[in-house]
Amino acid sequence: MRATAQASRHLVPATWWGRVQLAVNEFAGSSPSRFAIIVFAGLILIFTLLFSLPISAASHTATPLSDDLFTAVSVICVTGLSTVDMANHWSGFGHLVVYFGVQIGGVGVLTLASILGMVISRKLGLRAKLIAASDSNPLRVHAGPVAEGQAVRLSEIGSLLRTVALSAVAIELVVALVLFPRMLAHGFSLYDSALNSLYYSAMAFTNTGFTPNESGLAPFATDYVFLTALMVGVVAGAIGFPVIYALARNLRRRRRTWNLHVKLTLLTFGLLLVAGWILYYALGADNAQTFDQGGDGVFQALFMSVMARSGGFAVIDASHMHSAGLMVTDMLMFVGGGSASTAGGIKVTTLAVLFLAAFAEARGHEQMEAFGRRIPTDVLRVAVSVVLWGATIVAISTVTVLAITKDSLDHVLFDVISAFATCGLSTGLTQDAPTGAVYVLAITMVLGRVGTVTLAAALAQTQRGQYYQYPEERPIVG
């Protein structure tokens, strides 16, 4: 007993800072989802304070609190919506805060913390692996143990984190190198071209969509090279880090093996992109204020379909789109990109699982199957929960913003879904919204970025096992 007590005392750090670190590590390991929400809220507070400093504004005066908070939320949530003119309102220091903020928000709070811990300690313990794993696969914290044959095994978390860090740097650098000469060709100075190309590349990969120059993408509306580089950056960030890791790992192998998550993500992502491309061009054919006719219109429709994943860049004014075009964008934004990505929305694999369940029911199959694999029912329950809670958040936010702004339903719904899906496209409503609507949209962005699965897992950490079952009875459905 005495030896055990002495050993336990040796496990307790002697300094107050060591005890704080131990308490934080224990809390983070026992409840990664709650830890993520707390860190997320802390980051928003810190960046709100940074934006409130007079040095952050170009006028060197304090920015109103509602604008500070909204910008901080939009940056950390990598949304791209703004209540101020992002190109002119902020100073050089303010733009630097925006740049580093989207890097933190795009990679993910828990993933970034795990990367920093791995760099400092040169190793990744089991607790850190579990924390990082919960950020790359929310099912780990929602439903307990998961099959390790999924997107990334627990033993591969260290390699995944290295892939996240290297891919973020490499992709942004390559995109910036392509954008730099194009900006020079459009008359930008050497200094502005260098800084703006890095800024644009970060906004593309993190799916944020802020533009550093006053005219935005207007000078590049027909520059296929510039817009293609932005699309590549957006898609690379939107497909998800587990997919990037799988692609990078298979480059070193002779035999290409793809797990179910990668196949569903790439297939669904590609189908939605092509469908959006066709619909945008078809619906905008009779609208001279949106897509040009001919080759430029075809390319601009493709660009819009890619940006509706969560990119946020636009070469057309969304307020000029017809209601049908706005509705198509609403649906694409609500779905978003891949899981564990810089994109928002309910995620493409969630939509794929719902369709697989519908097909299985229509064919009379008890199990969902895809690519020779069986999908368990707990994944379907999570998918249904994500869609239900996402739709509920959008509905409540839409009704509230409608009551405050008295604007049209199609414009309000568009900006609310853009906020929830952290997309950044806007009809112009957000920038002119009253203070009350600004706060509602900020809350919507937070709920969309944190994720309904993470929120549900955070609230369900204290759930107790149920050792009995009620009698079964089937209600009439449909």
C-alpha cells in the first residue's frame, strides 16, 4: 500500500503548470468533443479581441463588436461571409490575423493541437492519437469503438497528421506559385502579387473565400488559369484529409487499394460537381446577368459548381440568380464537401449513406451495401441525425433572420445555408444585415463548423447504459 501511494504521488507533477497540463490532457482524452468546443470558443474570443484592436483596422479606430465577433467566427469557421469590406476595412495586421486564423480553422482545432504536440515532443501518445482520431472521424466519439478498417486506422494517426501538415503547406504553395504570375499579368505590383497569391491560395485550400483586393475576382473572370488554380485548391481542401492521406499512401504502392470512405467520397463529390455544373449552365442560359454564353459561360458554371462545395469564391453576383439557381446552390452548399475536410455542410458521405439506405429499402434488402462492403446501421443513424439537426438549425435560423430583416425568403435561406455550411457565398444580405441577424448568422456558423455529430457526442458523454428493452411496436411511416 505504501509503495502504491508513493508511486501515485510520483505521477502527480510537482509544479502548478504541470498539474494544469495533466488536468487538460485528462479532460481532452476523456471528452475530445467537449474539449474541441471549449477550445473553439476560446479561439473565437481571442480573435474577436484581436480584431477589436485599433491596429487591426485600416482606419486605426476600433471596429464595432458585432463586426469583430462576426469576422472572428467567419475566420475560425473558415466561412467567408463578412459584414465589412474585407479588402479595405482591415489593415496589414488585420489581414495577417485573418490569414493565420483560417489556417487554424481549416486544419481543425484538435488536429492542429495534435500536430503541434507531435512537433514539440517528436512522438504521439495514445491519448493524443485518440484526440486526433476523434477530429478525423466523429464516429469514434459518437458511437464508441469503431472498426479499424475505416478511413484511417488508429495506428496511422501520426502519419495522417504529417500528411495534413505537409499537404496544407504543399498545396497552398503550389496554388500560390500558379497565381503569382497571373496576378503580375493583370497589372498587380510585385509586392501585391506575392502577398495576394499567398492569401488567395490559403483562402482556396481552407475553403474560406475572402478576397484581398477590392475588385475581388472581377479582373480574373475569364482567366482560366487563375480560376482553375483556385478550383484545385478548393477541391483539395474539400475532399477531406483522410482522402488525401489515402491518395498519398497509394502513390507509393503498385496496387491501388481504396477503402469505402474514399470511394464514396470521390464518387459522390464528383457526381454532385457534374450535376451542379450542368444545372447552373442550363438554368443560367436565359439570364444575361449571370453566366456568359459560349465557352466562358460553361467554365463559369463549372467554377460555381466547385465553389458551392464550400469554396465561397464567385465570379457572378448571386443576387442576380433566379430562384431555381439559388435553390440549386442551397442544396449543394447544404451537402458541402468530404468528412474531416476544410469544407462544411452535412458532408457527401452522409448523403451517400442516406441514398444507399433508400436503395436498400426499395430493393427489399436488410443491409446497406456498397462496393462489396456492408455498412452498419449505426452509421445510418448518425447520418439521419446529422441531416435532421442540420435542417433544424437552418430552419430556426431562417425564421429568425426573416423576422429580423423582413427580406425575401430565397435570399435569407441562401445566406443562412451558406453560414451553416461555412460556404461564404452571399446575396448581399449578410453585409447589410441588422445587428440581431448578424449574431444569429454567427451562431449558425459555429453550429455548422463544430458539427452536429460533435455537439451530439459532447452532450452524450454522460449517457448511461440501458439494461432493458421496451416491447416492440411499429408506427406507420410514409
